[in-house]
Amino acid sequence: MNESVIKRKLINRKTLPYLLLLPAFLFIGCFMLYPIGSTVLMSTQYNTMMDPDGVCFIGFENFKKLLFEDEVFHRALKNSLVWVLGNVFLQSVLGMILALILNQSMRFRGLIRAVTFSPWAVSGVIVSLMWSFMYSESVGVFNDILLRSGIIDTRISWFSTGSRAMLAMIIATTWRGIPFFAINFLSSMQTISEDMYESAKVDGAGAIKRFFFITMPMMKDTVVLTLLLRTIWTLNIVDIIYNTTAGGPANSTLTVPVYIMNTFMGSLDYGYTSAMAIIMAVIMIIFAIVFIKITKYGKEALY
């Protein structure tokens, strides 16, 4: 075999992996990088469908207006914080409790797990419609139960006040999100050796100590990743809020994604809504970096 043939084969071996990855790179470029680049570009423009011939570069004017002038955007940021914290806290705690219960030996465990995890398969639109009916002032099941039990004397309008509306939607989203935490926590629990628990029992460790000194350290990376993913997803939820209150009453349940949708539907302003999307993306990126750094994801937990 001559030298040129050897060189050709070496080149083919080096280029073949890149050629095989090329379709994936093209897909990412078309459906991720291009939209991101377009959004960044439009955020620096006056770009509205109401004035298609007036598109022009305005620098950071959209960002200045958002950060220093738009009070509704500030309100949406605060609501987004309450929305994310309330949902993720309740879902993670209740998901952990549910995972601990389902990790025990019981009859029909497979069927019980399947039924328990079913809310995660329900779409956001269905969840919003279903819970809207249950919260209904006239025919809602919650008002009926509370009236029959004597807890209230008159029917409650669950979406009449901001705090009550936010709480009602957090409860609805929590119902849907608990299975996600339970599935991930349960799968992580089942990788822990029973010998570790038996040794802890012999040493006199109770259930609480076994949980905090064996279960949680062994599950640390799963807990961190699950919390991070669910935080990002919860911040991006639009369907449940939009189909339930659309951000009302008086913007009390308005989050940034819903504000982006409402603003675009009302003004068709590509530039302004793109600036909101960029700010939201930057917030999520910073949060993810800080969260991973603080929780030391991928490193051994020290207790």
C-alpha cells in the first residue's frame, strides 16, 4: 500500500465523524441558532408589523424602556418570582414525599405508580380548563365541598383577587408537576443499595437520619438537576396562566412569558417583545450558572 492511499484513509477517518455530525449541526443551526440570532437582532430594532416599512436600528432603546419605564414588566418579573418559587417548592416537597411512599413495598404498586404519575401526561390547556371548572364560583367542586362541610357560608370567587388567583393557579400547576419530581426522585432512590440502610439501622439511625444522611446525599445530583429543569420550565409556562386568567386580575398573575404573548398579540411589536425574551433568557442563564455553582452539581455531597 503506497503512501498516498494511507494518507487518504487517514483523512477519511478524521473527516467521517464530522460528516456524520453535519446533519445534526445543520438542524441545530436552522432551528436554534438562527432563531436566537434573529431574536437578538430584532431586540435592537424598531420592528413592528403595524409599520413594516419603518424597521430601523435603535440600539438598546427597547431594553431601556423595559428596565426603567415599563412598570408592567417590573410587576411581571415579581409575579414570575412568586410563581416559580411557589410551584417549585410545593412540587419538590410533595414529590419527595410521594416518591418515599411509592418506594415502599405494597400491593398493586405498579398500578398505583401509573395512576399517580398520570397528571404529568395531561396537557397544560386541559389542566387549565379542568381546574377552571373546579374553581368555578357557580358550579365548582371546591365551593360545593366547602359549603357542604360548613367551612364557608357563601361561594368564593377564586379569581377575583390577585393573591387568591395566584394561589389557585399554583395549586393547579403543582398537581400537574408533582409526578415529574416523584418519577425522578423515585428512580434515584431505587439505585441506592439496601445494604446502606441496613447498616444504618444496625448503628441505630432512625428514618429521619437515614433520609438526610443516606438518601439525600446519594440523590443530590438528581435533586439539583430536577430542581433546575423544573424551575426553567415553570418560568416558561404560558398555557395554564393564559387560559385561566390571562394575567389578571389587574396583572396580579401576569408573568413575563404571558406578558410577552399579550404584548405581541396586542401590538405585534417584534422588537419590544424580543427584548423581553432576551432579558428572560439572560436571567435563566445566570440563575442556572449560579445554581449549579452553589449546589456543586456533579461533586460529592458533604454532610
